Amino acid sequence: MINKGELKWPKKILKGGKIVYYARILRPVGIYEVIELFIRTVDDDYFVGIDKHDKHAYLFLYDSLNELIFDNRQECLDVVLEAENNAPKVSDEKEYEEY
């Protein structure tokens, strides 16, 4: 695994038109998914990816590389599955107070 802060790919390799994978992990609501992104905009300190299916735009800093953004789908899936297996249980039950 890549150390935090160590970039596997230089910034100049990340360019418009490249396909990358986003590990969308929202622990409080129990959402764990891999999203395929099409890189739209690359700037000096951020980049924008567009979801190929619903055209939602996501803004990322370069710190997200190799933590949430991967160039290999399997590596991204491994991160999501590990997070899902170590996640706290989210109950589907709603709690109401009785008066």
C-alpha cells in the first residue's frame, strides 16, 4: 500500500479525459461504492471528475490521490470492501420517543 502523502502518479499524468475510480465511503449512512469518473478539469491544486452514469461533478484535491482516487478499479474496490467490512453497523430502524 502507498504511504499517505506519497503519490503513486505525478500530477502531470492526471489530465483531462482520463478515467479514474473514486472510493465513495460515507460511514454514518452506510454508503460504500466505487464510482467511475471521467476527469474534466485539472488545475494546479485541484481536479474535477464527472460520474459517467449520472453526470455528477466531484471536486478533489491532490491529497485524495491513492486515498479516495485510484487509477486501478480493483485497488479502489479493495479499499471500499475493507472499509465496509470494518464499518460500524447502521440500523435501518427509526427510533421514536413515546409520550
